[in-house]
Amino acid sequence: MADTHATNTHAPASHDTKLRLAIVGAGPAGIYAADILLKAERRFDVSIDLFEQLPAPYGLVRYGVAPDHPRIKGIITALREVLDRGDIRIFGNVRFGEDITLDDLKRHYHAVIFATGAIRDTSLDIPGIDAAGSYGAADFVSWFDGHPDVPRTWPLEAESVAVIGNGNVALDVSRMLAKHADDLLPTEVPDNVYQGLKASPVTDVHVFGRRGPAQVKFTPLELRELGELRDVDMVVYDEDFDYDDASRAAVASNKQVMVIDRVLQAWRKRPSVNNAGGEASRRLHFHFWARPVEVRKDADGRVSSFVYERTRPDGQGGVTGTGELREVPIQALYRAVGYFGSPLPGVPFDKRHGIIPNHEGQVLHKDSNERVPGVYATGWIKRGPVGLIGHTKSDAMETVRHLINDQASWWQPADPSESAIPDLLASRGVAWTDLEGWHRLDEHEVALGRPHERARIKVVPREEMVRISRGE
């Protein structure tokens, strides 16, 4: 499959050298790495197998982006084009460490790239964070995106909710909590999620960030969209806009910060009314200069309020505490303070940073900083959960460059044949899904949405995804 592609478009391939490569993770990081390698200048043929623990590809683009973000879904179109060329095999519903191990990969490949991303929430170490009704944003995002491995229901019982964080995930969570469920109907929101959000009694969502409006990590587009929510008032507080020199300089010199400032300033002037002339039924409050201090609980151990310390600029671009504590009554709290990587069996892991230790994508032993031959990393598991999807491309280029140059230290597999992997998985009773299966599932979901004029309706249960994919 990949042979012809590689041979036709690159330097003459000597047929005694061929790279059989495994990539673990079929999100943007893994797919970009495969694409970049296939298009790269090199002196050998390449054949690539992508392993994905979910039955469907695309990782966080499918399971980490709010359903009302059609623009980001455009990335899926680009990823689909790469997979649909047919020169990359995909094995979905295969769990690394369970269905296939590092030793298996060494037996059948010359190298592996781990592109497993970061899907857990970073912890927030404050008293009471373990209260009932206190959640990690990643789990909530997985629920509203129809991830097959999370419960189908989500407890949406709070009228007043806190969201901790000032990045796009915090905005996604806040928007999904505040938006009226009916306004999600044109999207691919799963039915159980629509029903859950429809029954939510929420009236107020409070977003807290420890720094000021000029230091937020939102993208302007995301912020502007919030202001367009039907029957939701944006509430900002004048006291937060007393800018210091550093903030004024940021607004003056950085176009992105300037646009964000303009949006927030417009909200300050806006009268709080909805289209009907009365006040909106829901409010989204932005609290800046707010350092989390404590989550207070009621007698039953449930979230009852959020305590924060008012901060101020320290003149160096950071913040310092003022000693003034404030308390906001809430019944639920979501921490959106970042994602964190998960360790993989047999692969070095840096527990402090939640990444695979590496030098430009070449994986290193944890204690000695010696290279681990044949093992590479790309994407968030390589550099931590920072940057947008575009950064993943330059990241993959760096990793792939080393992989190509490291030919002398590749593994020497006992059986690099293409048939070895399907045989191995079949012998272990793994019900894997392939590219054709993904097309089946994709068409099925789109067909489910058609009668309701919706983009698609996601199939949520894993067993059902596998059954449809395998045409069973």
C-alpha cells in the first residue's frame, strides 16, 4: 500500500530497506505524523499502522471539542483526506498495553511513535476540591461529546456553577452549561446529552481566572461567540478593568489581546436585556483577579460555595495576593486548569509534567537521559497540553526528522510482515475496526441526523460503534 506512494514520489527507494512504523493514537498528532513521514524526503519505503483505543479516529477533535464548534470540525476534513488516501492502515478499538504491547510492536515494526495526547484533568490542590459536585472539565467534555467510556448521565442539578480557568476549555464548559439545549440541536450533540442539558436548572455560571482580562488564554473568536448566546447575559465587573502598565502595553502591542479587550469592554457597556425586553434567564459572569482558595461543603459534603482571594498585578506580568477573600454561593464546580498525560505500560513517563520524557521527540530513559532506541513521541504526550492543533504539525515534523535520521538504531523486527498484526489481533479475540469500518460508522451517524436536519447523531456505546463498524 505505502510502497507505491513512497516509491513514486521520493528519492529512489532501495527495496531492501523498508520502515514498518507503528503509531499509537489516531488523533491529529498521530495522523499528522503519518502524513508528514509519507511525504518526507527519504531513501526507504514506508508502511504505517495507526493504533487507536477508540473505535473511531480523530481523538480530541471528535471527543474534546464542544459540538457547537463547526469550524474546528473543518480540521476533521483535513484529517479525513489523509486517512482516505488509503496508504495508512488503521486498527481501532485496540488498547495499547492490553490488546497489543511494546514487545509485540518490537517483534513486528522498526519503530513506534506515541501520539496518545493528554485527556485527564490537571489537579487543583485546594481544600474541598474533592466535594460532591466538584468535577474535572475533561470528564464533562467527554460526556457532552459522547465519549464511549464515560457514564451516559451527568448530574446537572445546580442553579449556580463555578468554572475555574481562563482558557478555551473553560469557555467551552461555560458555554455548554449556559447555552439553551435547543440551540445545540443543529449540531452533533448526542441525544442523552441534549436531554440532560435540557433539564438543567442552571441560572448563573461564574468563570474565575487568577489574572486580569489582558492575560487570559481564550482565543478572541471563542470569546466573541459567547456574547452571541441567546437569552444569556454577559456580566463583567468594572473593578477588573483598572489596568496597570503591563496590561495596557499588552492591549496596545498584541492584536489578540486587543480584540479580547474590545469584546469585554463592549460587554461592560451592554444593557442586560434579552430580545424580549426583560432580563435574560441565564447569566455568565467573568471574575478576573481571582485566586482559588477553598471549596466549601454543606453538611452532606456537597459543594456549597467557592472562596477566592482577590489578586492584583505584581508589575512583572504575574499576580500577587491582596489578602481580601470573597465567597460565591454555588452548588457545582468545574476545574478547567489544564489537561495531563497518562502513563503507558513499558514506556518512560515523567509524572511531574505528565509527558513521555524526550529530546525533540526521541524518547529518553527517565533516570539516565539515554535515548530509548526505536521509541518516539509527538503531540501533547511529547510537550504537554499547550498550543492549538496547528502546533501539532511542526511538532510531528521534528519527531519524524529524527526517526528518518535514526535508521541505524531502529529495531530489527523478527516478523515485519503486513499480515502479522491482523493475525495477532484475531488470535487474541480483539474486535478491531478499520478504515472501511470507520466509513460505515460515519455514514450511519450522518444518516441518523438527516431526518432531524442535524449534522450527525453520534453513536455513543462502544459495543454499538464496534458492531456498526464491523458490519455485524
